[in-house]
Amino acid sequence: MTDMSRLLKPVPRYTSYPTAPHFHKGIGPEQYFGWLAALPPDAHVSLYLHLPFCDRLCWFCGCHTKQVNRYDPIAVYLEALTTEIRTIGAIVGERPVTAVHWGGGSPSMMTPEDIVAVNQCLRTAFRLTPDAEFSVELDPNDMDEERFDAWSFAGMTRASIGVQDFDPKVQQAINRIQTFEHTKGVVDAVHKRGVKSVNIDMLYGLPHQTEAGAVETARQVRSLGPNRVALFGYAHVPWMKKHQTMIDENYLPDAAERFRQSLAAAAVFTDGGYDRIGFDHFAMPDDSMAIAARTGTLARNFQGYTADRHDALIGLGASAIGRLPQGYVQNVVATHEYQRRILAGEGALERGVGLSEDDRVRGYAIERLMCQFELDFSDLRHRFGAAAEPVIEDAISFAGDDPDELAYLLPGRLMVSDKGRPFVRTVAASLDAYLAEDKARYSKAV
């Protein structure tokens, strides 16, 4: 009999390897700038810009953000952000930028004037390619006609909209009031301005949420016609995010109910013609993410699954994380300290981790499992030589001692079973060399 408690035990989301708890202060600004300068001249660069402010604090949120009632703190922060943009842009030079992602917080809180000015600074400091993707996280409650126009003028090609759940009782419990009609208005407004791609985020495992309620929200989301959907399990981590203590744990669904919600909501999207991407994304068959999944080029970064195969991801703003060939870096989280360091010319980097050869092998293997549900041993040996052997041994060992039949061996490869796909994070964890000693606390596997 399958032990659900074992399958649903907390494990990392594997948006990086090593995972963020293993970043340390041994990486400083000087080393980071050296890593940037060492990028090949033709390296493809992706940018992530973080605005850590909201005008309301959603109690479910796991992001680095804070609630503000005035615009002054945002204006001060943007002065530091544009300074960092110019500093990093001067090092990156003419290397092509193929993707930009604005996240938060709520970047849609910026005034129309600041939206235009900051993005003009971005395009002056970096060389964005003509076909660069430009994604923005929009809070429907922030948006008005002037902001829609400003983001369109700035170059937005994809709008990412958080829905979570449309049930008013669930919304009240997570402090996120947002009607279906309001959300539809945002989708219509970005389409009107020529933005062809829309992503919608939905959550399961929320307080008061039921399987029937998750299905109803999924149907409403599907009716909006998004190109992509991300179906995330709510991560209840009040030891990390104190505002989550506002959520009454007595109304959180148990592990088995969370699993049923995830399966039922997923079926709404696959029945509606969406391709399932990895374990928690869905995309229309003609979307670049679905094409990447079919062609084996799907990747994973701190925003989740992506079709963006960049050589370097550069994080700009407080708490922003970047990845370069040499390792990972993260800016200081506190906005006041970020601003002080940037405006003092010190650099905002707070911590990071350099990659060992074993890290590179395991990181690649985990990404392939997460993206393609298989690990090709010959591919691993071709890329990494003898360094691949310990990872292959771990994969074989997992398959040989897997009472839940999450994965199995074929000649020369490890395959995640159909049963194991929702639990692929658990399969990936078998290759994590740090996990046995890891004292960090993670969210549930599903």
C-alpha cells in the first residue's frame, strides 16, 4: 500500500541546485562582477527585476515584499534600482538580452511615468534583442488605463496574472479579494494593446478550498483563454513568512485533499486542450513552453518552468537571485540596506554559491528529471565524463529501492513513471547530495 505521508514529505522545489538555503556570504560583489565580465560576448542574458512592494499583503504570499500605503518608498527604491541597472549594464555591455521579467511584490504599482522611465533606463543600459520576451506580473487591483498603456509602451509581451481562487470565502481567508469580472477585464485590456501571451497563476491547498471549488476556479481560469497556467500548491511556511500566521491552519486541507485538488484542477486544463508541462504548468500546444517541452529544451529557474534557455540570469533589485555559469548570487533582502549599498557604490550582493563539478552534474540531472521526467545516462556521461558516475549510481539505487514505483530503469536511463510525475520533486531529491544534512524546512511535495 502506498504511504502518502512519505510521498508528500517536504522537499525543495528545485528551482536551483544547490538550493537557496546553501547560499552563503563567501561570494561578494567583486567576485560577482568578475563572473559577469567573464561572460562570452555572445552570451544570451535574461533579466529579472524585483519590486518588493504591495499595497495589500496577501496572507498566502511567500515572496520578499512589504505593504506600503504611500508611493514615496517606491520612488526612493527606484532610484537605487536604476542605479544598479546602469552599473550592471555597463559590465554586461553589448551581450544580447533575450528576456526580461518584472516580478514582486507588485511591479504594477509603479506610476505610469516611472514604468516608462525605468524601462527606458533598462533599454539604454542593456541591448535587448528585437524579439526579447518582456513579462510583467500584474495585480489586477493596481491596473488602470494609464498603466496598461505604460506597460504596453515599455514593451510588455506577456502579462502574468495571479488568481489563486475565485471563491469569495477562500479569498477572504487569504486577504486577496479579486473577482472573475475584474480579472477578465485585465485580460481583455492587455489583449486590446496587442499583448498576445497571458499567464495565470492558480493555487490549490488554500484554506476553505475544496476539490469542487478548485475545479470551478480552474474552469473559470480556462474560460479566460490564457496561453499558460501555473497550478501551484500553497506553501504554508509561517516560520519563514510571519504574515502566514494570519491564515487559520484549522481550515487548511490535509495532504490527501491537496492531492485530490491538484489532480482535479489539472484535469480541467488537460481536458481543455492544454499540454501538461512538468508537474505544475500547462500551456497551449502552440506556446513556446509547450514546444520546448516537446523538443527537450524546457528549462527551470527561479520563476519555475521556462522556455528561456539563457546563458546567464541577472537579478536586479532587493532579494533578486541570479545564475551565471560559475554559480548563483542573491542581493540583500532588506530594501533599506539594498538602497544604502547601491547608492554608496558598494554593490548589493549579499550571498551566493560557486558550483563544484558535482553540483553541475547533479543540477543538470535534477533539471532533466523535473523538465523531461527522465535521465539519459549516456547524455550525462557525454557532458560530464567520469563525474557523472556517482549521480548515475544514485539514480540506479533509487529505482532499485522504490516501493512506491515512482521511477523505473530502462536500458541506459531512469524514467519517472506516470504515477511518479506528480511526485517528481521526491525523485529529484534522491540525487540531492545536500539533503541529508539539510536543516532547512520545505513545503509539501504536492
